[in-house]
Amino acid sequence: MHLDQVAEETSGLIKFLLEVEKEPSTRHTHYFKDYRRKFFAFYKGIYNSSSNGNFIERLRSTGYQSSEFREALAIVISNLRRIGFHNVQPLELAVLRASEDSDSDDAIKIMADLRAYFQGMWPGLSCSGAEGFHRLTSDVIASGLQTIRRQCTQGDR
């Protein structure tokens, strides 16, 4: 009798938790979608950095950019506008690089979703707290992606 009652309560709690975890939600959906797109491109670029000529690093630092690279980038962005893709940032071009396997893309999507979800929570918080969280997570994730990529290319799976 007692066991049946506890089992029923437990079942109710599990159903409740499953319902809560079914779909993450935020009051800042527009932030979430924008950040998810940006972080997916950023993380994908980092993951593929060894096979894309350090594209992310060249976009982030003008020291890596030759005049030929800057001109080509300007042409690409300009042509994207001409065909209807407005407000595309250069960093978002990293998403065009195909990954060798879909598993890595799935993992990168999960990471981007998680990062975007927490980033979307920050609009009401102080700038210093949001910036600290951004720096911490970006550095840790970037380092992890580079380590994973090195291990995969060395066959240390």
C-alpha cells in the first residue's frame, strides 16, 4: 500500500520534470535565436579551425588579415546583401564550412543552444556579470573544441 503511494508520487514528479524539461523556454526568444545562430557559427569555426585556414582568427584580428582577404570578405558580404541576406556578420560565415561528420555538428548545436539560452537571460542583469560569464564560457568552450579537434585528428578517440 505505502509502496504504491510512493510509486504514484514518484511517477507524478517524473512526469512533471519531463514536462518542464520538454522544451527550454525564455522570455527573450529573439535574443536566444540570434545568439544561437551566432554561437553556432563561432563554435563551428573554432572546431574546424585547422581545416579552414584559421578563418575565425583572421576575422577576429586584423593582424591576420591580408589586404586580399579584406577585399574578398567585403565582396562576399556585399554580394550576400545583393541576393537578400542582410545583416550577415563576417563571423557568421564560419557556418558554411562543412564538418566531416554530423555528430560534431549535433554537438556544436547543443553547445550553441546552451550558450545562447544562458546568454539570453542576461539582458536584465549587470553588464559586468554578463561579460564575465561570456568570457568564462567562451574561453572554456573554445579551448575544449580545439582539444577535441586535435584528439580527433590524431586518432585518439
